[in-house]
Amino acid sequence: MSGMPEPSIDEVFEGCKQVLEKNKKDSFTIPAEGLYPHQWLWDSCFIAIGLAEYDLPRAKKELQSLLRGQWSNGMLPHMIFAKGDSHKRDRDIWQSWRSPYAPDKLSTSGFTQPPMLAEAIVRIGEKMKIRDRRSWYQDMYPALLAYHQWLYSERDPHKEGLILLIHPWESGLDNSPPWIDQLHLQEKPWWVKLVEKTNIDKVVMFFRRDTLHVPPGQRISNIDALLYFHIIQRLKRKNWDIDKILSRSHFSFQDLTFNCILVRANQHMIDIAKTIGHELPEDLKENFKKTEDSLETLWDGFYKQYYSRAFITHKLVKEGSIASLMPLYAGSISKERALELVKTLKSSKQFGTEYPVPSVPVSSSWYKEFGYWQGPTWINTNWLIADGLDRYGFKEEADNIRSKSIKAVTKHGPYEYFSAKSGEPAGAKNFSWSAALIINMIANQKSGSKK
Ligand code: SER
């Protein structure tokens, strides 16, 4: 971009709108052309939050379109596959039709992603007059209720209040260090060992879509990609049946980010139910309370941080990652603990970089400047953390995160992620949730400055 004048804030806003226009497919928005040709769950929620700033009907459609994929047991799958012959291979890998709960007319993945739906519903609702809001909430409520009920009935088998995940992709932070650390503790299947030993893992590259579009150094390793694929095969062989999956001590994780997003989603659900005069089921309300209480069991007094927990060993996985800051978004932790997290956010050894917030603390041995979820700054996690900081009254810190996010996108466009040190872009170009959330940040900056 050298020599080119920087675009104005209005031009950045327009440019982000154009990205969402380009990525529009019938009723939904793909995350990025080529690399991500399907509909993703939490992507669509972030996208709807941006769309709500200028096109409410399309924002509503984005979320309604997600409900096409809902399983009859309430699960919202993390991906809904695009139709057409060119995507047959993706659909065949998952074979969602093996589950009796999967929808008949389309193919989906077999597991979920962070429960951002309630937040997106509310962000859209806030833009409406009360009568329209009520009818919007009424339309979305049954699916949302079924989803949260499914989370507790299937993914909290010991009634601990914390949801367990069965694949790293469910966390949204696909290959974040705590997950990879746990993955590497598992016995590798013989065929992955063979690939590793014979050094033929480069062949895997031919089967990967991501490395066709993004330099391999910015993505997960071939061996880890094979291990992820292996987990999908295991889950598929159990026909996506959670009882069968868990009966074999399957790799499972009480993920911090997911559960923090759930705490916030539950708070939103209470408001949604109240707005439309619905009484939430008693057992669900008890579960909501339990989740907030149980989040505190993930606190480590020595490191003064929250961590995810391995479900089977019940041990905290003490690897630093951006998940540690997500309790700010949950909003249920005490102000004292929030202050401890803000200290790590600002520490130059951890998350206090020029373009915050890195997905892994800079002092961590895992840190890679451009490594997928292992170092770079992402706009969606920035949005979540800034939102939490606002609610705890850390306005300056929240504004700093938002203005640096806008700065990176102003310089380079809405890429998938950015170096936390220099702001250099990486990953997919024209990435929808970066565009959408920057639209939201700019719109709020403008409305804030008018006040
Ligand atoms: N990799 C993506 C996701 O997990 C698509 O943006 O949501």
C-alpha cells in the first residue's frame, strides 16, 4: 500500500460492506472465497452483528439461514455444506446423514461451535422498535432454547455446568495451544505415525484446501491436520452419537472460550425470554447458574488466570492463550478478577503488543507471529474482549483494542488475522467476520462520538 493515501474511516466502512456483498451466497455469507465456501456457525453470528448496522433484513436472514442446519435434537452444527458436485468430498467426509437427528435436505458437520447465536439475535433486536423486536425474538426463541437445552443435555454428562467439546474445531480457536497440547498427549493412530516417520506428510498438502489459499507456515501442521481428520473419522464411526462417543473415553475438553461465550449467551437468553414473556424451564435456569459458578473452578490462584480443563483427568490445562481473557466477555467474574486479567492484557510480556490482542502471549514458547490461532491478532476475539472490558468499565483499554483493530484493517483490508506486533496481515483476504465486526466498531465509534 506504500505511496497510496490511507482510506478515510467512511471508505473503510464502505470497503467492508463490499466484502460482505462479495461473499454473499443466496441466504447466507461465506467467510471467504475459495478457502471457506460453506456456512459456518459463529462466523454467521459475527457477520449478522455487522450487517445489523446497515441491513437488518439481511442480518435476520443470515441467522435464519443457520437454523436450516439445526438437528432435531437441538444441535446447531458448526458448518452447513454448500450444495453442488464440487463440494461432494466435504459432505462425504462428515456424512451427517448417519445421525437420525441430522436434517434430511442438507448436509452439515457433526458438531457445534461457540454459542454466539443469542448475542447476534440481541444485537439485531436492539436495532428494532419493541414490537418488531418481540416478534423477532419470538421467531428465534424456539431454536435458541432447543440449542441451549441440547448443550446441557448432551455435553454436560456429569452435570457440572460446564460444556465439554469433542473436537478442537468446536472451540472456534481451532489449534490454540491448550488444544494442541492435549492432542499431542493422545496416542497417535498407526497410520499417522507412519506418515510422520516416512516424512510423506507433504503429500497431505494436496488434499488440503487451506494451504492452496494461504502459505502453509500460516496454517496448522500437516500432522496435526491428520490428527484432526482422524478424530472426525472416529466420531463419524459412532454415527455422531454422544453416548457412544463418550463411552470410549474420547478426547474431550471443558473449553474456556466456549463456556465464557455460553455464560453471556445465557444472560441474553434470560433477557430474550423476559421480553417475550416466556418462563425459562427451571432446570435450564439452574444450569445457567451452575455454569457461572463452575467457571470459577477454572481459576488458578497461582498464575491468576482461568484455564480450560481436560474432561477425563479433570486437570486444568495451563497453557497460555487468548482464552484466558474470555471471562471478561462472560461478565460473571468479580471486578477484582477482571482487574487481574486486565493486568495480563496490558503486560508487554503477555498480551500488551502494538496491535493487541495476540491469540497467544508473546512470551509463550508456542507464539508464532503468523501462525493460525497461535499468535496473531483476530478481529472477533478483539470484539469479544473489548465488549467485556466495556461492561467492566475499562473503557480506555476497550477503545485501544478497537482503534488498533480499525487501524490494521485501514492499512491492509479485512484479512483473517494480523501480526500482533506489526499489524501485517495474514490468512484469508476479504474475510467476512473481520469486515462485519469492523463495521460494528466504526458504527459504534461514530455513535459514541455524537453523544
Ligand atoms: N475457520 C473458520 C471457523 O472456524 C471459518 O472462518 O469459523
